[in-house]
Amino acid sequence: MLDFSTHLGDIATQLETRLDQLLPTGDDIAQAMRWGTLGGGKRLRGFLVVESAALFDVPRDQALNTAAAIECLHAYSLIHDDLPCMDDDDLRRGRPTVHRKWDEATAVLAGDALQTQAFTILSNATTHHDANVRIALVAALAAASGQAGMVGGQAMDIAAETAGRALNLDEIQLLQSLKTGALIQFSARAGAILGQADAQAHAALTAYADALGVAFQIRDDLLDVDGDEATAGKALHKDAQAGKATYVSLLGVDGARAKADSLVEQAITALRPFGADASALADAARYTLARNT
Amino acid sequence: MLDFSTHLGDIATQLETRLDQLLPTGDDIAQAMRWGTLGGGKRLRGFLVVESAALFDVPRDQALNTAAAIECLHAYSLIHDDLPCMDDDDLRRGRPTVHRKWDEATAVLAGDALQTQAFTILSNATTHHDANVRIALVAALAAASGQAGMVGGQAMDIAAETAGRALNLDEIQLLQSLKTGALIQFSARAGAILGQADAQAHAALTAYADALGVAFQIRDDLLDVDGDEATAGKALHKDAQAGKATYVSLLGVDGARAKADSLVEQAITALRPFGADASALADAARYTLARNT
């Protein structure tokens, strides 16, 4: 895993540089956009874009724009999710959340502008020379993040919490497939879109991403139970406190670990058509189980 | 003006039908998206799209998609602007605002999803058969609504309020050109994008929209002073209470009226290259002075 961590870190560094170039500078909103986007995070989504694009020989320099767009979209969702009316979190990646460092209005607007920024980046000709590819990226990102995707999942989450009702396993799976799975799936499919790959490649990357997404979420739930807050850089043990159903509360720690193991195998199997070219993506799947943050 | 009101109303009705078809149904977020978008409003932005598109013989049925996208974007901005941490408004178009009818989390998410919905609509092939046109619309809408556009203007507005400092005329003009002007400019230019018109046509519509946008804002400021809350369907006299600088506080009622008159003339002059074809757009400019809501 050491080699993989280095590789993940290398791409994260390149992505950080690209985000720094693409994000605006200036007023409070620009600064808050940077605060919420730059300075850390595993950049798993960006990594999936870059590595899936590499399967189809898309130059990394080109794939980094799309990776930056998904990271802007992800950062917007975190800024809004951290708001007092949502998860009410004070800490993110070990630093004050945007509404704590500035105020709620700035956090709402910075999140709004980061969503827009994602579409600005995707629509730019430097992202891909072919307008058909760029518009396909826009359509796919919008589908993954809107009411029938990420936002729909966030709404299910809040509705369950408001109703004070613990969800069952089917409901958790649906919720997570929307809340986090949809953007992870977009990230892995983005390479196939950029590479104008065939339907079989799209299907393989979708199967990979869907299994990876669930494994990733299970690891998150496990970290919430046995993780270290200083390492994670955010508040933990919130699920149990809130009486929230998670993969761990429903399957137990051992059951959840076993399910994550099997999903990682499933994700790796889905990559078979790509052979050794997909080794970095396979490592990413293994890494989801090993990570501590 | 009676004929124009009928014409504006006809397009608004068609647009309402199109929005009803394009907006999702189902969960609370979908319902809140509909609440914030459907059921009224003058639809000035949508009207500008439809009428500017008509100059270049773009079929109305096609232009209505782009008009719907801008109305989704506008509705998202109103839902977030009404939040307690922003303008804290209880009433919009005579009905409870989204966070009053549901709650703040639903309002944040419904606004987020409506922004996404605007890009979903623009990226769809039914909006225009040519991907180059669709991606140009995405890029233009993102530029108009992001940190360097509408959101930037909202941030300036809040910053001035937080600092308790009344802005001067130059600052007000900059703020309004971003906060409301950028989307109005996009709306009028959208027809030229859809019609793949030349640079001269783009420039003429931009000049028209910029003058119209300021006239529209001055009329808003005048309505805040002498308007009727029941007719307006929202709280008025908020500017004076908040000690906010407006065109009226800076120019006086008569000075503001004179400036609006001259801007409407300017807007109509900009339309000259289009001759009689642009009579509906010219009427729209005259209408901004006559409107009571």
C-alpha cells in the first residue's frame, strides 16, 4: 500500500496545483471557496477521474480539469452539509468549517459558487477539445449531483434524522448510493467519457465504482466507530450518538468488515477487461479498506 | 402596454407548462423545487430568452428549454437569498418562502438542486441539436451566475450590510450589474447563442440587457418605496429600514425616475439593428417602468 499512497499523493498534489489555478481569487467568497476546496482531502474522486482516463490514454494534464471539477462539486456539498441547519459541523479536514471561519451566508454562497465553478471548468475548451465530450461531462455530473443523485441522498438522510427513524439495510444502501455513490460513479465513468470509450468500458467502470462506493462508505462507518478524531480531522462517533443506522449498526463490526472485503473483490473483478492497466484502480479499491481517514 | 402584458402572460404560461414538465416530482426536495419555481413571477428572464431567440428564427418550442433553465437558476438564487442567514424573508410571490413552508435544510438543498437542474436542462439535446451551442449556453450561464457574477453581487450586498456601510452610486451600480444584471444579460444573449448569431448581434443584445437591467433595478428600488405589499407579494420598505443605499436614496425619487427613463431609451436604441422584429423586446423595456410588481 505504500507505493499506492505515494501515487495517490502525487496525483493529489497535481490536482491541488490545478485547483489553485482554476479557483478565483479576491473577495471573501473566493477565499471561502479556496478554504473549502484546497488544503487536503484524499482526492479519491479526482484520482478516479485521472486513473480511469489513463485507461483510454487521455493525457493526465487534460484529465486534471475534470478531476478539479468533481473536487469543486464535492467541496460544495461538504460546505453545505456542514451548515448548522444540516450536519452542524465545526471541523473539516482538521480546520474550521467555512461557516465557522466566516459565517453562514458566506458558506451558502461559497458552496453555490463552487457548484457553478464545476460546470465552468467542464464547459471550458481546455477540458476537452470536443464539445460533445464536454456536454456529456456536464450532463453526467448534473445527473449525479442533483435531486435524483447526491442532493436526493442528502435529503433522505436528513428526513430520516428528522423523523427519528433508523433506516433498514435496503434504505441505507439506496441513501448511500445517492449521497456518495453517485459522485464516485461519475468520477470513475468520467475517464470513459473523456476517452470516448465503448459501452462495455462504461459498464465495467460503473460496476467497479458502485462496489467501491459502498466499500468506501462501510469503511467510513467503521472509522466513525473505531477511528481517531485527530487523524480523521473531524468529529467522530456522531452516528451512534445520533442513534443513526449505519452499515455497522445493522451488520455489526465483523459483518460490515466482511461485506467491505467482498465488495472490494467485486470492484477488482469488474476491472478485469482492462487487465494490468487498471492496477492503480484496483489498488484504490484495496486502499479503501486500509485507510485511517 | 395592455397588449404587451397579454404577450408576456402568454409566454409565462407556456414557460410554466415547460417547467412543470422539466422539474422532478416526488420527495420533499422535488416539491420544494416546484414551490420555489412554479406558480408565478413575471418570467422576465424567460421572456428575454424567448424573444431574443425569435430574432434569429429559433423555434419557440426550442427556446423554452433555455428559458426554463434560467428560471430554475433564478429560483435557486431566490430560495437561498430568502434564507434566515441571508435576507431572512418569509414571503415570496405572496406565499411562504421555502424555508418557512419546509425548513432551512430543505431550502438549501432545493436551491442546490435547482442550480443543478438548470445545467441538466441546458445539457439536454432537446435544448439544441448542436453540442457547441449547448456548451456555450452552459459556459455563459455559469459565468453569469458564479463568483464573478450573481453570487459575487449577493456577497457584495451582504458585506455592505454586515459592515453597516451605505454604498455609493458606483458601488451600487457594480453590485447590481452582478447581482441582477448578469442573469438578465445572459437571458437576452441566450437567443443570440441559440441562433448562432454574429458578434454584432451579441453586442446589441448585451447593450440592451445592461441598460434594461439597471432600469429594472431602479424600478425595484422605487417599488420598495411606493409599492403595495399585497400587489408585490413580498415585504417592502425593507431598504429604508435597513438604512441601505439604493438608486432612490442616492438620486432621490425624481432623479431615479429620470435615470430609469433614460436607460429605457438607451435599451430601445440598442435594438435598432433588429428593426421591427425587436418590438417585443422594446416593449419589455418600456414595461419595466410601468410594472407594479
